[in-house]
Amino acid sequence: ALAAGATWLGTATPEEALALRAAGLPGRIMCWLWVPGGPWRQAIEADLDVSVSGMWALREVTEAARAAGRTARVQLKADTGLGRNGCQPADWPELVAEALKAESAGLIKVTGLWSHFACADEPGHPSITAQLDRFREMTAYAEEQGLRPEVRHIANSPATLTLPETHFDLVRTGIAMYGVSPSPEIGTPADFGLRPVMTLRASLALVKRVPCGHGISYGHHYTTPGETTLGLVPVGYADGIPRHASGTGPVLVEGKWRTVAGRVAMDQFVVDLGGDEPEPGTDAVLFGPGDAGEPTAEDWAQACGTIAYEIVTRIGARVPRVHLNGEEGE
């Protein structure tokens, strides 16, 4: 991301942000999902920007800054309508006032004001305008009181791609960084000039002939309709393959789409290869950009009744990441 021009990085948890800094990544890194007793001091000493959504968090970060003898970089999050993290409008004046006091004491510097959309992936949803108006009101109030943030931001991937009026000082691209559209309702990756960058593949661990009526995997929810060939794919729900893909997940093997036969198990699943007999070690491509006819993450999302975000972000640590020419990964 940095090599491609990103000026900030963002993580949900402070532990993720600290790991990035420990790996030597420079520049601004923001983290926002805090719980009481979190590693505030470590974050301050690592020059991270931390998010504050309420008074308890402001108290903890100022105490940590005092202990560290450093000024903490803080971004105040406003709940403009998502109903998740963030400070409610009714509590905003108190949070702003206390943040100003902490700034005057040299304990914090408010570097940003931010929020998050609830329905930016639903074109025309009335909450979009309502949240944007509320964000403008809450940031204007904070600035009128004397805060001077470097950045204001509310745009996630769908807002970045379709709502330029929401861009303010920076945008937070999440799923778009994978080259995946936030939602089929707003457009395909090609509509936005995106190309999926992630391919998930495995090698067939076993290929064998079985007779008609052979049960497959736990519960025998699939039985072979005739004599056929089975291929064993050595990834399962411990690797992030959804169990909901049982009987529905598409896989490309030697140019043909196959479907997960029976239940996805912890470490493996089976595909019915019909009369084909590929060699063990043959690629089984679960998803990719679709250029070679393979399924996409969106195909898997539809097969599992979920969203593409879940498909690409749930792949576990047991799956090796291989970067090819800086352009493709798996």
C-alpha cells in the first residue's frame, strides 16, 4: 500500500498496528478498536494515531501519555448513525471540551475527526445524506471550539468509489484494496477499474475412483450418483473455507468448474470430478480474478450466502502467501 502511494495505514486493533511498526513500516498508522486496559502507552511510544470514542478512552490515553512523557496523537470518532463505535452527538460537546483540556496540558494532540458510513454500499439510501450532514455538523462544532485536526475522514470503499463529496482529507479503502467491489449493487470491479489481486489455490492431495452410491464427508450429505472420480482438496474451515460452502462452493480443476461435494471439513473437502482423472498435485483454484475462467470471491460469497469481504479476509495463517512479481498473490 505504501509503495502504491498510501499516506496512512489503518488497522482495527492496536496489536495489528504495533506489529506493523515492529516490522519497520514508517509513516502514519492509525488504530481504532480499543478496550479498557489496552496498550495505550506502547501505542504512544510507537508513534501511532489512536482513536477515542468516549470519555473512558480519553482518560486512559491521557494517563498513558503522562506516564510515557509523550504527547499522544488522538483521533476523535463520531457516531453519525452507524450505532457502533464512536461518540454520540449528545456526548460530543463533553468529549471535545475534555480533549481541548488535554491538548492544553500537552498530553494529546487531536490529529483527526472521523466517522463511518452504515449504508454507503446501498445507492440512494437516506442514511448517507443524514450521516454526512451530521459529520459536517460535529466536525464544525469541534473546530469552532478550537480543535485543529490534520484530517477529517468518513469515506469507506463504497463511498470512495461512488461519493466524491465524502472524501474530505483522506479516504479509507478496505475491500477495494483487494480489487473487489464493495457490493454488486454499486458495480463490478471492472466498472471501477479494479482487478482482484488475490487467488486462492490448492493442489489435489488425492484422486481416486469410487463406485455409485458412495457417501462423501461427514453426514454423507452427498452420495455419488454413479461411478466417478473424487479429488481431495487439502483446505478446510480451519483455513477459512466457509462451512456454508458445503455442497455449493465452486472450484476450477483443469478448466472445469466443480462443486464442493458434501461437507467442508476442518482441513479438507472433496470435489466430484466426474469421469476426469487429473493427477495428484493438479491445481484446484477456489477463487481469483476470473481471467482464466476461475470463480471469483463474489461467486463464493453468493454460494455461501455472505459477502466478498468475508471470503477474502477469513483466509487463515496456515495458508502460505506467495507474492508474484508484485502484482499477484495467493
